[in-house]
Amino acid sequence: MQLYITDQGSRLSKQGQHLRITKNGALIDDILIRDIDSVVIFGSAYPTPEAMLALLATGAEVAFMSQSGRYKGRLVSNSGKNVMLRLAQYDTFRDSLRSIQIAKGLLTRKIENGLKVLDAYSHSARSSFTFENRNAYLRSLQAMRNYEGDNLNELLGLEGCAARVYFQGFAQCLKNDLGFHGRDYHPCKDPVNALLSLGYTMVARELESLLESYGFDSCLGFLHQPSYGRRSLALDLVEEFRHPLVDRLVLKIFNKEILGPDDFISAEDMDRDKGGLYLKPDAMKIFISQYEQFCNDSNRIYADDKETSWRKLFRDRVEALRNALLSNTEMEPLQWEAVA
């Protein structure tokens, strides 16, 4: 299980084989340590050394986020020991053509996923994904499929054209006007962008953990080029999950009015100087609950109707990349069925 700690000032301690979460002396939760896959701490909570050692002994990680959801780092046990996989990863990175092929595959699947999401939601949206926009998106998809060059910037340019059209359609899939006019980043100025960024961060954290458990170097990506301190390979794999997982989750949350504008607080009200909007503490708990439910619930995400969960698919995609690198073959495509 994934354990999320959002109550500020909480204390995590070990008692026997259990992890106890308390605040001001009051018991919040008591969980068997062997049932915990990871602990994610938002803001200020205090795990004791004994608790951290017990978690590490079972292979569980402890991840640290800011109170607003910015990933800070994690405490992990020994990483995977598959040195042959790392050698294959390094060799593939140095092979510019092979590296571009992997990046192209990831971006192609990202654009394909976006089309499925828009088609699934367009009939229930405020206005349909227009014929002209859909054709423009299809042209971007076809250009990506047909690309045979070796220039990563050209690939990113093709993806950028598709992304602009995608988010125009995505905005139309929202039942209410929430001030969303396209993607913006740090700081996020509207509720939709704030949830999108938080969701992408949470998926990236899980993928980083899985990649390193399999023996990958999570800092060395093919689409996201190396940058000091950035987990580029985790960000590579996030691309396949942005639209079908996070974007659909955000649409569900806002279209069903599970959360709304009143569940966010501005940076100014939090005495922060970076601007932007952030979830209020109670709303953060709701979002985490929705994220967990969405990741764990079985969804029709394979074309052959095989039932699985998004969290299981995280592992499947890491294994697909591993198999592709070790066998010098293409990464198997991600297939799923959109259920709006």
C-alpha cells in the first residue's frame, strides 16, 4: 500500500511490527509495516530513525514532498543491482538513432493517448472537439509517426504542435470554466493546471522508484536529456500516462465537482513569494484519495479487454523498457481503452 501523510506535525514511530502515526499524542493510524510499499510525506511530519530503518528493511521508500506537492527527494534501500541493464541503457543513450527511436515511440504514444481522451470526452463536453482541431491533431500525429530524422528538437517541435491543439480540446472537456486556457507551469495560476502538475509529479515519483528498483539509472533519459538532479528517465515514462491517467482523473474531479475553485488557496494567502494556486489541506487529502482509487481500480485499458490497473501498468511499462533495451528491440506499445 501507499501511505500518505498530510497532517502537519505528525509523528511516525515503530511499535513492534507496526508503524504508528500520531499527532499531539493522539493516534491517527496503526499499520503493519510489511503492508507498506511506500510512505509519502507532505510538508512537516517526523519519522523516527527506528521507523525509517524498519521501512528500509522491507524495501519500502520514504518520499518527501512540500506541503503543496512539490517533490523534494526520497529515502530508499539499496537500488537494483542489474548492472547489465545499466550498461544497455548507457549504450542505447550513446546510440543517437536508437535513442531517438525510443523518444519518438514515447511521443507517438502520448499523442495517440491524447486523441483517445479527447474523443471519449468530446460528446459530454461544453463544446465538441471540433472537426478542424481533430484534423490538426491527426496531422501532428501522422507527422510524428512519419518522422525519420535524428534531431530531438524537431521531435519536440512536432509534439509541441500537438500539445497546443490537445489542450484546446481538453479545455472544452471541462464542464465549467475554471480559468484554464492551456498548460502553464510553475507557478500554476488556475486550479486545473495545479492539479495536472500535482498528478504528473505523483506519477513521476512512483516511476522513479520502480525504475531504480529494476536497476535503471533514473537520471538518464532518452526524451528528456540529462540535467543535473533531474530524473529524466522517469519523466520519459510519465509521457505515456499524462493523458490517460492524470488528465482523465483531473477531468473526473472537476466535472463531478469533487473539488472546485474554493478548494485552492493562493500563494499570497500562504505567505509564499512564488505565486500560484495550491490545494488546501483537506482538499489535498481528497485528491490523494481520488488518485489512489484511480490508480488501483481496474480499468479497461488494453485493446484486448484485459483488466488491469494503472499502478500495475506502471510496472509493466518499466519492464517493457527493460526488455527493449536488453534485446535491442522496440518498446512494446501501450494500449488501453478510454472510459470517460
